[in-house]
Amino acid sequence: MSILTLVSIHRIILAMPWAVLFFALSITERSVIESVFVRQAEIGRRLAGVNYLANFSYLETDSLNGTTKRLGCVRRVMMTGYEKQRDVFLSATVDGKEVYGARMRRVCQELKRKGLIARQSIMPFLVSTRDEYDYEVIRNDMVNGESCLVIEFFPKKVGSRHLRGKGYVSRKSYDVVRLEFLPARLPFVVRKARMVLDYKPVQGFWLPCRFSMWMELRLKVFKEFLHQRIEVEDVYDDYQLSLSRYGS
């Protein structure tokens, strides 16, 4: 046996533990991601619908003219599925003052145009949208006292409704605890942005409790035509759950 052959065998032996480790990590990652969707399927079987209160606030700051616009509303949301949602507006405010009647309706319509009720996005970690995204476990982290696995997601094929970002998943239950994301395609006027959806336990289910977003919009061609900062917060509370009699 030649020295070169011995060297080659030695290299193969040294490489084997790393290959085995890589294979084991790959198996573990697939197992984790599979467990997340198993949990989502279980929630889908057990939870027939939700009814909750949503408190929405919108702040628009225009740096060019020094003005601010502050709008808000409270609504009751009834859902029997992601695309099956009905909103009943209970109140609306302009610069902290409650408005009524026709003006309230105009404020609610304006908030809708600004994306208050936006269900066009293809959300990750749903059984129905699983094939839209690739998932990768990237690290461990703590969120609100919960030990989590951080799973990065990105669309297999980028479209106008897709998102990209990270999900924080409980190591104990494989529930989604937080999502941090952005649209996969951002308009060119968006210079900076961040979106976060936090969850909390409600009667054994982790459900959304707060959505927050901020973005900076700028447009400059020789001179600046647009420079705005948008801040949004939507807080969810007073959950009423409808359990499925077919759920396990």
C-alpha cells in the first residue's frame, strides 16, 4: 500500500465524523420543522374559530413639512380561518380624540386603505402555505422568557404576496412565539422597515397578541419629494375561542 493511499484513507477517516455530524444535524433540522407543522395541524383541528378585540394605532410623521397624523380604531375581529375574517369597528380616533358617525366611517376606510386589514400576504408556518417557503434552523434564542429555536424562512419563488424573515418557535411545544419579517419585495421608496408579530398563550394556544411595524419612506431625485416615517401598532386581547368537537 502506497503512502499516498494511506494519506487518502487517513483523510477519509478524519472527515467521517464531520459528515456524520452534518447528516445528524440535517435530520434534526427536518425533524424540528416537521414538528412545527404537526403542531400547527393540531391547532387547526382543535380550534374552530377565534373572536378577539383589536386596538389599532397609526402614526405618520412627515419630515418635509413637520406634520404628524395619528389615527386609531378599536374593532372586534371574528375569524374561522386566515382568509375568513370579519371586522366590526367599534370606535375611531383622530389625534387622540374619538370621532363618530360619518367621520368615524371615513377614518376606518382610510385605515383600511393603509393596510389595517391586510390578508393578502402568504404567511409562513401555516399548513396551507407550507410549500411556499423553505425553512432553516439557524440558532437558539430567548423570547419573552421562552426558550426558542430561530427558524429562517424565505419564499421558494418570490411573489408580491410573499414574506421573508425569522420565526421564533418554542423548544417545548413547537408553537410560534414571534415572527420578524418583511415583504419579499419592498417598494423602492422604503429605505428601512421592521415588522414583528408577537404571540402569547391563550387557553393552551399561542395566539397573536401584538403586531408592530415601522418604516421609513424616502424619494429623492435632485431634491427630496418624500420623507416619512410610519409607525403602526395593533394589540389583540379579550380572546374568545371556539373549539372543534372533532379536535383531539
